[in-house]
Amino acid sequence: MSASSLLQVNPELQRCLWLELTPTRLVLMPVLLALMLVGLHLAGTDDLAEWIGYALYFLLLLWGTRLAAESFVDEVVQGTWDIQRLSAVNPLGLALGKLVGGTIYVWYGAAWCLVALPFVPGTLEGTELTSILIGGLSGQAAALMVAMLLHAFDASRRRGSTALAQVVGIVAGIPSLGLAAALSSVVREWGTQIHWFGGQFETGPFTLAQQAITLGWWLLGVAWLVRRQMGHAPSPWPYLAFAVYQMAFSTGFLFAGDLVPPFPVVAGIAALAGAALAYVGLFTTPWHVADVKRLMLAPNWAQRWSLLPSWLPVALLAVVLGAASVASGGREWSLAAAALALFVRDIALVASVRLLSRRRTTLLLTVLAVLLYGLLPEVLDSIGGVTLRAWIFPTLDAPAVTLVGPLAQALAALVLAGWAWTRRKGH
């Protein structure tokens, strides 16, 4: 698709181009970049290519993430977002217009940096340059996605949304493989090679490929959120596909050379990755009574599936993998059963808080998580040791009878969730 045809089918992108690329700004950007390079050259800087890399980081990651978040927040503040999401614009086109159009000015500056790069002294490796560009776009997509998530929780939220979204975008845009890959590269040959599914890969190309794949997931997440904002069914498929990919990616580091880990270990690691993503989805998914009613009144299973919260299929998959790990010779069954009971407890508690409190639910859930997983186990451990702690929190080698504690917590949380649902439904 040509640039002209893209503008014709995407009015949001066209509107952003008219607003952002004014004649004054078009001239100002290359002039400022030229003054920066001339000043550095007169100061005796030899490697100007390195400074162009710094300029790209500033434009795409620091400034670009701010613009990406503001492109959505400003629309909400001005009251034009509701008009846009009720229009006939395609969700993918609207997402593209917000992401690319809202940040088009920093990409215009990045284009001038790329033009100047061959004519300045010094070198900037192609892998590093590509990594900066991909990281910048990933950070911008992450910032836009977080701003939309915050709006889904509280449509009246204004203060702090842009700053929080920018911080998350900067972190997401930093070239990184995550903890598992970092540990693998450090432990095995100090970062020169990465072992993954029995193969050996150079860190640079492997990191770049992972960045490109992660960018694809960020873009899919933005399009998915825009689609939800426009009134379409949420559909758990995108998040489930992302969870399956992360499970496979994490377990790949267990295969080093000819080493083939046993199935219980592979299933256990995949279950842990799935449970972690289920918690992320649980805490980042708004819980509205209308959504639950719509799910319960769906006429068939296909519509029920499309209305499921994104974290639920991931949680079920994690439970199945955990059970498979235990059944095939993994950890003792009582520990797995206790962990499953606490998982059910957490889901019920999150539902209760979301139903009973309309504001500051994230803060309340954070405090509750610190109490249940940090403070309470430590207090019980100091009072009665591991034996007392096992009745509330699962521990290794604990008697099977201590499973009563987590099961009782899960039952109490389910009762609380049922009461909260009945109370909220009556209003």
C-alpha cells in the first residue's frame, strides 16, 4: 500500500499529520539537529555517529513514549475519544493512526538522523541502529497500551496517566531479553552465546530477533485494546497466544546442548510462566458487573468464549500444566494443591475488591498482596516456624493436613465474592 492510499483509508493518521507536521516544526527539527552536530564537532567530538544514536534514543524512547501516551490521554481530556471510537473507522486503522500519527514528529526527526549518519565521523553498527528503532517503536506502543488500560479502569482518570505510561514505555523499549534470557547468557559463556532449545545463538542477533517479535506482540496488544474500546467482544485469543509463546520461550532455556530436561521440569516451568501471566492479566483487566452479566447471558459457547476475561484461559492452562507436572513425578501433590487453592483465593479476592470498590482498586489490591504474600507469612514464621506457616502459605515437605488452610482461604474468598456479587447486582 502506497503512502497516499494509506492516508486515504486512515483519516486518523491524516489528521495527526496535519496537526503535527506544521511548516515551522518541519524546519525546526533539522535545524536543531544540525546545530547539535556542529556544536559537538567544534567541541572536538570524534564519534558523532554515537551521538546520533543518543539523539535517536532521546527522540524515540524518551520523547516518543510521552507523545504516544498523550495522543490518547489528550483525546480523552478533550472529549473527542468517544466520538472516534463510535465512528466507522477500522480498529486497526485507528490504532495505527494513534501510534504512528501521534509520534510522527519524533520519527521525522529520526529520519533526519538516518540521513545525517553516513556523512558524520564514527560508526553505528547496523544491529545497534535496528535495535534502537525497534526499541523506540516498542516503547511507544507500550506507553499507548498502558494509557488505554488506565482509561479502562477509570474513564475520569487524568493526572498521572501520561507519566506512568511513559515510564512503562521506556522500560519496555530498553533492549532486553528478560530475566530468564539474561541469566542464561550470564551463566553460559558470559553473554557471548545463548543456549535455546539445544541451539547456540549469538547474543546480538538473538536479542534483535526477540525484540522484533516482542514489538509484534505490543502492536497486537494496542490493536486489541482499541478493538475493545470500540465495543467489540474482548476475545481471549490474543493474550492466550502471547502466554503460549512466553511459555515456550521460557522453557527453551532448559535445553542446553544435548541436555533434555525431564517432562515434569518443562511442564512446571511453563506452568509458572503461565501463572505469572495470569496474575498480570488478572490485575490489568477491569471487572465490571455488566461484563459478567453479558457473559452469563450469552446464548452459546462461542459467544461465551469471546466474552471471557483474557486471564481465565491462561490460568486454566497453567493449572493443567501444573497438574501434569505433579502427576508425572513433580513436586508433592499437597504443595501443588495448596498453590492452586491460593490461586483460586486470589481470583476471588480480586473479584471482591473490584465489585465492592469502584476507585483505587489497584492500590487496595497491592496492599492486600503485600499483606498476604509478604507480611503474614513472615509473622507466622517468626511465631511458630514453618509448621504454623504451612497452614496459611504452602511450604515444601509440609504435612498433607495443612492443605486445609489454603482450602479454607479459597472457600472464604469465594463466599466473599458471592456476597459482593449479590450486593452489587442489587444496586
